[in-house]
Amino acid sequence: MNEKHIQQVLEIEKQAQEVQEKAQREAQELPRAAEQEAQALIAKAKAEAQEEARRIIAEAQSEDQANEVLAEVERKNSEIEAKATTNFDKAVTYVLERVIGRA
């Protein structure tokens, strides 16, 4: 019976040694896994930030372009109004001369 108890103790010690070795391997792997996960999170956050920056820049450029187009349209509108006023005066004079000349 002593030999049976000795075998059980040896088996228990062997299992304890295996559990301890496994725990040490896992403990050594944890920092590497955590580092990899942290790097993945950083890369994801960086990609999302870059995409957001691109979107903001595109919106700003689009808004700037719209403002430029609006300014150009307003400038051309002012030119057309000035020409129309000048042409209107000439047209009124022409019509009056024609009407008076016919009367």
C-alpha cells in the first residue's frame, strides 16, 4: 500500500509540475498577446482617425469650392446687372426715339 501511495504522490507531483509549466508559458504569452492586441487597437484607431480627417478635409474643400463658385456667380451677376442697366438705358432711349420719331 505504501508503494501505491508513493505512485499517487508522484503522479500528483507530475500533474502539479505540468500545471505550473503551463501557467508559466501562459504568463509569458500574456504580455505578447496584450502587446499585439494593443498594436491592433492603435492601428484601428489610427485608420479611423485618418479616414475621419480625409472626410473632414473633403467636406472643407467642397465647402471652399462652393464658396468660390458662389463668389464667381455673384461677381458675374453684378457684371450682368451693370450691363443690363446700361443696355436698359440705351433701349429706353432707342424706343423713345423710335416712338417720338414715328409720332
